[in-house]
Amino acid sequence: MSKDYDLVILGGGTAGYVSAIRASQLGKSVALVEKSKVGGTCLHKGCIPTKSYLKTAEILRYINHANDYGIKTASADFDMKDIVSKKDETVNTMYQGVQSLMKKYKIDVYEGNGRILGPSLFSPQAGTVSVEFENGESELLVNQNVLIATGSRPVELPFLKFNHQTIISSDDMMQLEQLPKNILIVGGGVIGLEFASLLNDLSVDVTVVEAGPSIIPNEQQEISKTLKKQFEQSGIKIIEGLPLSESDIQIDDECVDVQIQGEQQRFDKVLVAVGRKPNTDDLGLNNTKIKTDDKGYIITNDVYQTDDKHIYAVGDVIGNYQLAHVSTKEGTIAVEHMFDLNPILLDYLTVPRCIYTNPEVASIGMTEQDAKNTGISYKKFKVPFKAIGKSVIENNGLGECILIKDVENDKVLGIHMIGAKVTELINEAALFTFMNGSTEELATTVHAHPSIGEVLMELGLKSENRAIHV
């Protein structure tokens, strides 16, 4: 049995379902193939559930530090099962919303494994998708275009393979109903640090080991140093420049012994957070002209076409920023291009990056090191959040905002922040960057007082040699 569609999308995560909606808005017939649940990693195992956990942790942190706000007595008890239940409630609410959207836009959802077939009597070109269902049956989806948006999964280390008990992944964290007394987090990137912040607020003894010279190495160096300092002050142990090896690890059923800087330490659990790899296995890529790089990422052009021009790929499978908001933009561009529109291409320097730790980190554009590496003459300007009244109220003015500007043409190359609510504030910086705003415009835009956003106005003023509060 076969059905015909204008577009078949492999993967029902954020990129997949947003792309499906856009194609439907253009009047196209769309099928979405997803082997698990529509919404993908972001909704069920990533962005949304982790932020639910972090909100709970934030509330606990405020209660435990109530004295800082003039409240003499405050305490709270919690059960991890209740925190998981709250997360599940949030996820389910949004899941129902996504399912409703699929019905609203008349998108056919197939729950099964999709595989691209080669040329056949159904189609002279590769691209027909075979969907295999759990009951052993299958169905053929003939199409004009295919979009691959199958996402990624956590990477395990050869000597730290996931057993889902003592050696766990970020996926396992989503169903962890009993907190360990202590945990080792291997990897000082975004995922590892968000869990470190969360677990620390839930009173878990946390150690982070990063093989590289610093945590979040792709961010502005001052930001990395400030985050490390704040983590250590809150009781999180950060060890940088320490690659682990098999000889350092001893695993048993109840715990893991790890040799760290000459000392053997015992952990209830080890969270491996060293990155993610693309889900391109068993997609039938061998039946196409599609090429992949040495890490398995699908190679595309700037409108996300593969070497089979009617097959596109977006999101984590192509190896750009592994961020939901990036994948949705890539998907929208791909869909608009395949149906003969003229989409605005994505400039990755206008993409905001957020880390939802305590304190929060957010950035956009080039770091100082990026500017150096590309040979750009630049100036750096800083405004501490202690100069911003609303920030002092929020968290005693912890953190700073940094602007990198091209000396030759005054173009803003990057904006980097660490402090309270900066994962919201970065959206103003994103709009400013997208509109190619000048620092004079940033300086003269009226900002509400008191607000954390005043830091951007002050930063613009400082870069124009007109600073008021610093």
C-alpha cells in the first residue's frame, strides 16, 4: 500500500513538526514519520523537561536563601518523584498541544521507523519512504521531497558505556526518581553544567570533570571563569584539564570508583555529558547520493539540500548548533526553498545561545577569541550588573555584560552575558543583531527603569564613550 505526498519528513522533533506546519501553510500535503512521540528530544527529554526541573530548583534556592531577602525563617521539603510528576505534567500539556497542531494543519503522522528507498517502480529517483510499524507491517510514502530531521542522541565513552543505573545519560536523568548522594558529571559543556546547577540546588554533591582547559570553552573566557567561580562557591567541584581513561574507572552494581588527581573517589552515579551524535543509522542513506562527514553528519548546502536535491536535512543531523531554535529556522528555510520561495538564509552569528544554570549565561555572535582568530581589530566593553538596580535586587548584581565591537566599522561582533534573567534578555540582543543595529541606537533606545535590560543601554553608552553608571 502506498500514499503520495508533496513532502515526507523523517523525525517529529521540533524541526520536523515546525517544518511540517510551514509546508501545510503553503498548501502542501505532508506526512511526518516519528518512531516515538512527536515533539522529539526537545519536548520529551531536553529543553522543556530540564527547564521544568530548573524552575523547581530555582524555587528551592530562593527558599534556602530566603534570609538574603529579609525573610528570617523558610524551609521546604521535596520528593524527587513529585518533581518528576510536575515535569511530566508540563511535558504532557505541551505534547497535547503539538498533537492538536498536527490535526489542525492536516498533517498525517506515522508512528514507525522511516527508511529512504532507492529508485523503484514507484519513483524514478531515490526518496520513497518505507515506514515500518511495530506490528511488522509497513507502508510506502511516495513523495516529491524528503526532509531528514531525525535529531541526535547522547554519546557514550568507550570506558563509560551507559548501563542506565550507575552510568547514565541526559535521557536517563528525565526519569530519575531518587536522587543520588553524589554524582560525577563527565563533560563541562552546556548539558553537563545545567545538570550540575540543578542537582546542586537539590542538595546533591556534584563534581564536574572537563577534559579541556576550561568549561564552556566556546564562550567568552570571562564568562567561563565567572561561572566556574560561582559554581565553586555554591559547592560544586570543577576540575578542568583532566581527560579520564579506562584505567581511572572501576564500575560495580552500586557505585563507580574514579581516580581523580591521584585520589580515588566513589560516586553513586556518573552522568556522561560529552556531546551528542546524529541519528543517521538505518535511514537508507546508502540508497541515495547523500554524503556525510567523518562524524556522520549529513552534508548540505546553505538551503539544506543534500546531493539529492529533492532531499533536505536540518537540525542536529547536519552538525551546526544543536539548538531547537536553530533547527526550526533551518527547517523553515528548507521548506520554503523546496517549494520555490526565496527564504532569508540563516546567519549563525545572529543565533542566541543560552545556558540555564545559576547564574544564567547567554551570548550571541563572536567571542573575543573568535575575533582574534579571524584577524579582526576589535574593542571590548564591559558593564557589571552591579550597576543595574534591578539586577542588584535579583541576585546582588552578580555577573556582567560584554560587547565586542569591530574597530574599523563599529559593527557589533558579539554580546555575552552572565547574570539574572539573561536568557530572556538575549532576545533583545538577537533582534538588535538581526537588524544590524548600531551601538548608538542601543545607547539611545529608551529602556524601562528599573529593568535588567538597562544593562544593554548602558553597554551601548559605554561603547560610545557616554557611560552614565560605570
